[in-house]
Amino acid sequence: MTLYLWAERLKLKRSNIFKIAIFSTIIIAAIVFMQGQFIYYGERYIDEPEWYLTAIQSLGSFYVFPAIIALMGTYIICRENQDDTLKSLVLIPVSISKMLIAKLLMTAFYSLLLYGFVFLIALTVELSLHFSLLNLNTILNNFKMYLLTGIGFFLAVSPIITLVYKLKGSHWLALIFAEVFAFLGLFASMQSTLRAIYPITAVFNISGYYEATSSEIILSLISLILCGTVSILFIMRFNKNSSKV
Amino acid sequence: MLSLIQTEFLKLKRKKFIWFMFIPALLMPLVAVLYFKAGSQVDLTPIKFYRWTAFSYTTWLILPFVLGMLITMLVYQEVENNLLTQLWIVPVGKLRFIISKFCVMWLYSICFMLICASGSIVIGSVSGLIEITNTSVLNLILKCLEIGALLPFGMIPILALATTQKGYILPVSTTIVYIFFGFILLMGNMYLHPLSSVIGILMRNIEGVVMKDPVQIWKALLSIALWSGSSIALAINVLRKGKVV
């Protein structure tokens, strides 16, 4: 598996996908900062301590980041088909399931990095605006929240990413489904049980962004574990059919 | 020009997943039914229902995202299959190439909104949530036609960007960020962004939709014209330099 991860890392070094994802994140951070300038009841949003830390996480997570994570995942998987390298890999022979797991692990790593980077931006802005009002506990709590959200979103969209291997030419559909899937979380969040089950909002239950009872957290955990299991089942199925490439 | 547009549609016939991209048109009608069935249905008028199904997130996010993906995919597949080189050999004018792609996007957008309107009527009446009247149906169809016809003009910068790229990562990431920015600016200065300008024009006369300030149509049209004109001019310049073949 280490060899597969090493190969994936080398392949990604030649691509600028992560640079584009980081650039998109910076733009999103700037847009949310701009939104913070809007005045509500005579006060700017950004003037409220921790507003930026929570706003960038919720706005980004419902509208942008799941689609970016899905884009990274689908790109990593689809490029083998697009560059026509899959046939050569099968000839070596490479285990399709191990390769897909390595690709998913890379996506999970990049998802974590992306959320870590978002946290860094949000923290810098918050510290520059409300340095005296922030304490170490709040910062650490938010850091934990961001990292859990990063890994949680990866799990939530992983079945869509994995399915892309089979969709091949139609992988564009996966990106649309990922965006719609994330955006539906806005409506799922209106009802507590649905909020605990729906993978996108389940992430917020686990990360601590939403206040949730222990039974809701368990439901959310089960939901995300199911997403991960579905992805692994897909991968195992693809491995059986790898001879048909 | 007409034969070029006809060729574009003939090429579309081979892409079956184009049909699947119409599925998101029915998303908000389904969400609206679930929402109103679960909650209060008091004072639920057809216009309130249609505001949910067609005039809100479908217009703000779903349709722009689908159009962005569609146009990126259409241009990317031309590059991938080496069709662009052949088009330049014919020769096909750069502006005509962009206009032919825009025509596809424009017609797709109208079809998408008509599917959304039909879905809203059928799902609304079958669920028993709204009473279908001739006036409300006519208003919905006319407004959906207006949205379908105008919204692609807000996506011209994405079309221009897609035509200047060999890959799809940058146009897709930009689409995500671009739509998010347009959505946020709706409640700020909508004239800064072509998509929010188009949405501003579309929302100006919808009952129950309150904009921050009255929409100044000339400002919105100027913004759309400036962004579209400059992005197309830049795209033609890049294409003339032969960077994308």
C-alpha cells in the first residue's frame, strides 16, 4: 500500500489540482470576509467574535468544499482513464482495489489539508480582529471541529467519488451530484432526526458544530460509517471486474 | 452559423448523460413537497410553492452549476478528442465557435427550466399542496422561460474561461466559486457580478421576493455586457494565439 501511496503522491506532484483547490479556498475566504461587511441591525457581521470562524465553515461546507473535495477525488480517479494509463497499470498488474484505496486515502489527506488551511485563514482573520476575545480553548475546539469536518466530508462524498471509476466518461455527473448532495444538507438540517442521518449534516453533528444528543451523534456516526462501507463495497466490486478494463 | 449550431446539437445526441443532467431540475419541487408536507401548509399559495420550486435555489445555484458543468464538459471533450484542431482547420471563426456553444447552453437552460416548471405543476398538484389555476400555471411557465433565457448570459464568463483551457479543473473550480460569489452578492452589491445582476433582473417582479434595494435594470445590463464582452474578447485573444488546440 505504501508503494501505491508513493505513486499517487508523485502523480499528484505533476498536477496543479491542489494549487487550484487552495486558490479557490482563498477566494471563498475573501468572499465570506466580504459578506462579513454586510450590516445587520446596525452592526457588521464580522464584528461579532467567532462569526468568521463559524461562517466560513458553514457557508463553505454547504456550497463549496464538498464539491471541491469531490472534484479532487474524481480527478485523481478519472485521470487514469483520461490519460489512458489504466490499461498499462492493469498490465503490470496493479490491484485495482489497492489503487483506488490509495487514491481515496490521498483524497482524505487533501480534504484534511484543505480544512486545515481554511482554519488557518479563519484563525488569522479572527485573531487580527478579536485577539483579546479569543481564548486557547475556543481555538482548539474550532481546530478539532474543522479537522472532523474535513474527514467527515470526505467520508460523506466518498461513495460518489468511488462510483466515478465506473462512470468513466460521465464523471461530470458525479460532480453535480456531489454539489447537490451537499446543498440538500441545508434542508436536512431543519429536522433533527434527518439532520443526524443525512451524511452532510451528520458531519456537523459529529464535529460539534451542531448541538446534538448522544443518540443523534451515534446515528450520525453510523451514517458516515455506512458511507465509508458503501465506498469499500464499490471498490471490492470493481476489483472483481477489473479484467474487463 | 446555423449549420455550426446544428452540428453542436448533433454532437449532443451522442452524449447520453446530458439527459441525466436534467434530474436536478426536479430537485427543488421534491424538496418543496417534503418541506410543506412536514411543516405548516397554512397560506400556501401557488406562487409561494413556485418560489420554492423554481424561483429560489434552482435559479440561484442549481441551474448555474449545471450550465457551468455542461459548458466545461462540452469544451473539454472537444479538446480531449482533438476536435478543436480540426475546427480551426475548417476554418471556424473563434467568435462563431463561442456563440455556437452559447446557443447549446441557452437552449439547454430553457429546457431545464421548462422541466422544472412541469415538475412543479405535476408534483404540486399530485401531492395536493396547491390548486392549479390557469393564471398561476401561465405565470410560472412565462417566468421559467424568462429565467431559462436570461440566466445563461450570466454564465458567459465561465464559457469564455472554459474555451481557453485545455483541462477542466480550473473551469469547474471557478464555476463553484463564481456561483457562490454571485449568490453572496445578491444581498450586497449585485452589479459587481454578472450572475447576480441577471438574478437581480429575474427576481425584481416575483411576489414575496424582497431585494435589498430596488433593482436598477440598466446597471445590471451594463454589468452583464461589460463582463461578457471583456471575457469573450479575452477568450478570442487566447484562442487566436493558438494556446488551446
